[in-house]
Amino acid sequence: MRVVVADLTARLELVLGRVAELEARLKQSSSNSSKPPSSDGLAKPVHRRRVPRRR
């Protein structure tokens, strides 16, 4: 039984590492990696609203 638990624990650690790697890859775009802009897809990037300065 302990061997099975140890085996499953090791497999779980591998899977969790792979999930973290894939999630990090999903967060990349052309602005934060070396990927070309054409790989970003068809969605337009969200621009932050500028707050006007007071003079």
C-alpha cells in the first residue's frame, strides 16, 4: 500500500509541475516573450485608461 501511495505522490508532483509550466506558457504574449505578434490571436489587447494629470 505504501508503494502505491509513494508512486501516486510522485506522479502527482510531475503532473502539478507540468500544469504550472503550461499555465505560465498560456500567460505569455508577444509583449512579454519572443513570440511574434501574429501568435497573439485575434483578440485586441486591453488598454489601461489613462488618468488625466491635474496642472
